[in-house]
Amino acid sequence: MALLTAMIKTLMAALLVLVALSLPGQAATFSMKRGLNLDQWTTWPGEEQWGDTKAILPYPEWRKFLKDDDLKALKDAGFDFLRMPVDPSPFLSGQTVALRDDLYASVLDSVRTINRAGLKVVVDMHLIPAGGSRKIGMGQVMDDPQTFDAYVDMVRKMARTLASEDPKKVAFEPMNEPIVDCDSDGTSLWPNRQQKLFAAARSSATKLTLILTGACYSAATSLEKIDPKTIPDDNVIWTFHSYDPFLLTHQGATWAGDFIPYVTGLPYPLTAVPQAQLEVTLDTIRARIRAEAPWARQSGLLAYLDEQVASMDSPDKLLGLMDAPFRQVEAWAKANGIKPENITLGEFGMIRQEYGNAYVMPAAFRAAYVRDMIARAEAHGFSWSVWSYGGAFGIVDAFNGDKAEPNVMDVIRTLH
């Protein structure tokens, strides 16, 4: 009889598990609608200074510039959450060993500062490339197994640091824009690596919503390659980023490949100015390529410019380009039973001014682009966070303490 009772109990337990697995995906604990990405660094201290408390703390660096009133102003403008980039490199640097606990504590304090202002927060572990005195960046984490293991351990500790916070107010994103599986030979390294990051975060923070993504800069096409069923958890929000069309959103950015730095002055949309005016701008860009680009690259860059312009020179073509990522993500979500509220457009935006470049994008073009992208995200039921508070893409601040034009923030304020 005891054996029969035990067998019945085992069978019932198995049935309960099956019922649970067959239920539609539950919504994440954390909910968000309209967000803004905070800045990462603006003064860029060299790694040799990271052991200096005055150089590195408070962390992240925006804490030195943004006050409580600045955060409350963002809430008043209509944002309900902030995505807070945290550069993981100092947590992996030998320079900060004595300050490591202080760094984790400062991130936690920053989270609470945002929550006190009435805003939710996504803690975004935001790697950038190594360079200068900075020894560890995205390439090192992705290419060296020991460095990746150290990164996983850092994610575990950061999740533990955040674990006791209110899961309705705090979410955790283990890695921003992984640069892996971008190659043409079809590697598929990211799913396994994301599973390791997920396991490390979830083992330490059992209640927090985790923000997960596809490979290769969090593109929509990369999210399509992820099988969410391999992540055994409903408390997840999936993110993708879109800056399409890149030709217009990154004009003049010196770090965005060998083509974009020659491009400035194009309107959004291209049809926003008379055709004759557009041709003058294009001729100026062509002349710059001929004068400044390496001779062996000139013909390729000129052809690429023509190809890109032709892909968006009518309203219908531009619409198709900008709609594509949203359609792809929506189809992926439907195929996998993921609700729209569990999808977020984690980054989008248009450059205002590249640091050191005199050209400033007209504010009306930036505002029109941001308005159009918000409309797309909200039409699909996705939350969104615009890039970013200050710097090259700044919608509140520009560089060196200057303020950005108010046009983009005015778009946010007029949302209902």
C-alpha cells in the first residue's frame, strides 16, 4: 500500500510539472514601457586610474553629474524606467581589487537612487572594445575562455548584489550587444554562452527579471536564431536593438566602420529636403571620400553610398527598412509564444554630434526619427529605451555640460 501511495504521489507530481509546462508563458515580474539609456562614461579615466577612489567612484560615472532632481525630471517627462549601462571592465581589472566591493555597492546604491526618483531600472552590463590603457573589452571576453569565465563570475556577483531588490523595480541584463556569431561561416557560440550567463544570474537572483538577447549587436535577425525554450524560465524579457537605417542614424561616427565617418548632412527622411539639396549633400560626401579615403577603398565606398541611398530614397522603401526588425521580432515572438510585453527595443536613436566633429544633426530630423521608432515599438506592444541621456546621441545633455536641443524630449513629453 505504501508503495502504491508513493507511486501515486510521484505520478501526481509529474502531472503537475506537465501542466505547469503546458501553461502559456507568464509575464515577467518586471514591467516597463518607456525608457531612456543613461550614459556610460563621459570622462573616460585610463585603467591605471581605476584604483583611485576619486576617479572610479561613485559608479557608474553619471552619479557624479546627475542629481535627484535630474532623475525626477525624467519621470516627469514620461519615462517609467531607465536602462543603466554598467561597464564590466573595472570589475575584471587587476587595478580595482582593493575597491571591488565598493564598486558593487556603488552600483546597488545607483539602482536605489533611480528607484527613489520613482523610476524602475534595468542594470545593463555594457562591454565596450578594449583600447588605449583598457585591457579587457568585448573581444577579450568573447575570445578568451578564462576571461569569459571571469565575466560569468562577475555576472553571478552582480546578480547577488541586486538579488534582494524589489523585482518589480529592478531587472538585470547580463550582457549588452554580444559581438559574436557575426561571421559568415555560421558559428553558433552565443546560445551556449548566454545559457551560462543566465544560469549564473538566476542562481544568485531568483526573483529578478533577466533581460536576454540575440548575438551580433542584439540585432533582430540574431534574436530570430535564439530558441527561448532552451532558457527554462518565464521571468525573462527579450531585447533587440535597431538603429536602421544606419546610414542616417550614425552620420559622422568615427568608431562605426570605414564608411560612416565620411557621411554627414543627410536628412531624415531623405525626402525631407528638395532633391536638388539632397544631391548637393551627396556630392559633398562623395568629394570627401575621394579626398580622404584610401585610394583602394574609394570606388567601393562610393558604390556603397549609392546603394544605401537607393534603398531608402522613397517613403515606401524607408518604411520597409525600418519595419523589418519589428516584423522579424514579432514573428519570432509569436512562433515561440512570447507576449509583446516581454519584448523590449533596448536601444535606438539618432546621433546628434560626433565628439570633435563640428556637424550637428538638425534637431527636427532627430525628433522625427525617434517619434517614428517609438510609434513602431508601441504599435507592436513592445517597450523601448532611447539612446541616450548625453554624449554623441544625447537627448538631454550634449558634450562638456552643454544641453541638447529639446526637440526629442518634447516628443517624449507629448506621448499619451
